[in-house]
Amino acid sequence: MTAAINKDELIQGVLFGMGQRAHGPIVPGRWAHNTAVRDIPHDPAYARQLLAEAGWRPGQGGILHKDGKPLRFTILTNQGNQQRLMTAQIIQQRLLQVGIDVQIRVVEWAAFLKEFIDKGNFEVVLLAWMTSQDPDMYDIFHSSKTKPGELNFIGYKNPEVDRLLEEGRSTFDLERRKRAYFRIQEILAEEQPYTFLYVPDALPVVSARIRGIEPAPAGIGHNLIKWYVPKQEQRY
């Protein structure tokens, strides 16, 4: 799936170039990001090869079949997010090119969570994660977090990842934590429980009248309490 999707096309077509490719759960530029983990490049021929090795053969209309069943699924995403809808539509076309029949279903947010995500009632889901500066991913990938309503809603289970997640959150030793999270990224890149797509650029806009802004890795609003407008520029 990852080889069939053109992430650069998504960045240009959906984000207007304001983003970067993602190939794991750690945002590039953060201390826990493993730069040695390489992304799977866009290569439709390679995608077709992998699918053929898995036993999928072209059938009617070019759609792949195996054991008499077509390779078909629905991408589920939430209503009111144009970026996700556009992303799903572009992915739909790219997967069709390698013989995968994809449908798209858009659901109102509350129902999306309650009836589908929390219950694991989906085939493929298109969502985004808002991650903190700390790389702890325990709630997202640990096998104990697969119950209804919890964040490992894809049901991912890997004993080594469990051990590394526990190790990473149980020490203040930065090098030990880094080794644990680097290895997790290697495993996720190999197993592909997610197809990681892109990291959008942040585009905050603040009036030039506001002073005290200090951009930082934690975000532009980290010192919001210190922002002010000089008295001579105040309007209200």
C-alpha cells in the first residue's frame, strides 16, 4: 500500500507544498526521530510485485482477486476535514492503478468515534495524530491499549515494541530512551501497521502588534502568558 501511494503528490496537491513526508510516528527534527529509517519510495511496479507474491492476480476490470474475492476496502474518515477527503481521493486513484478497489466513506465526527473508531468497526481509517514533544507512544502502540475506546484502535500487538515502550517511559536516561524509540521506528517501518503519509507545516498567523512571541519546538504558543500589545498600539 505504501509503495503504491505518492506522498509527494499528497503534499503538493493537499498541503500546497507546506509539509514533509512521514515514514514513522516521530516528527522529523525531534531528538527521537530516527533518520536512518528510510521511507518506502513510491513505486507502483514494486507494489504490484508484492501483491503478486501475496497471491493476488488481476481479474475483471483489472481489480486484483485472490481465492475468488476482489481486493476491495473502504477508507473511513471524518466529515468536515477537506484535507483528509482530498487525501483519500488521491489515494483511491493511486491504489486503483495497482488493482485495488477503494471506496470512501465520510462520517460525522461524533458517530465516527462512537460507532466506528471506538468499536474497531472499519477496514481502513484515515486520521491524524497530534503528538507531544515527548516521544512516548505507549497509548498508541502498546498491546494493552486495544480495548474499545482506547487509542490502539488498530489492534497492533508486538511483544518487542511493548517492551521498548515500557523501557522508554521508565527511565530518564536520554540515550536509553533514544535507543528504544529508534528501534520502535525500525520495527514499524518493517511491519507497516500504518501507512504514514505526511507531516503538515504549522502556519500560525499573529498580528504584528503582539510582542513577546518566542518560537520554540513546543510551538509558538508555549509562552502565551507573556504576550502583550504595547499600550500605544492597543485598540480595545
